[in-house]
Amino acid sequence: MILAALAGDLSPLARAEFLITLWRLTTGESHTTEAALGRTLLGDECRARCREGFWVVGRIGLTGSVEEAETAADIVESIDLDEERSAYYQSLLRERIRARTKRRRAV
């Protein structure tokens, strides 16, 4: 549902919130053992779905704000793409972040 929403036309605030929520779901972080098992299963499912709809995350990361690019790069890191693709997209997104940050400082 989140990927479908992100593929559509959203306000910047809604897009940022959905992207952060997707990042949280794909990382599957937890503090308790029982919750960790449930979140790991949920995280596995979310990572699998995110891999299928990776183009949505990639598009936002390459066309959105610096913050969205950072979140997209973190999602790419957490969704278990093959090592070569993961490194390529993370590098592409991080380079975009550096370029946009440098431009802000110059203004």
C-alpha cells in the first residue's frame, strides 16, 4: 500500500512520511525478543515487496529532496538487493545527496 501511495501524486509531507514509514518497516528494528520475531517476519515481507517496487523508491531518491534521497539510500541498503546493485544505487543516491548539499551551501 505504501509503495502504491508513493507511486502516486502526494504532498511533500505525505511523501516524506510514507518514505520514512517504509524505511522503518524494511529495517524491522525491535527491542524485545517476542516483538523482534514478529517484526523480522514483517520486515522480511516488507523488504520483499520493496524489492519488487524498487523503481518507486529509486525514482523518489533521484528526483526528490536531499532528505528523501537519504531515506531512499537507507532503504536500498536494508532491502537486500544483490550486492552489486545495492552498491550502485547507494552510490548514485549518496552522490546526488552530496551534489545537492554542495549546491545549497553555494547559494
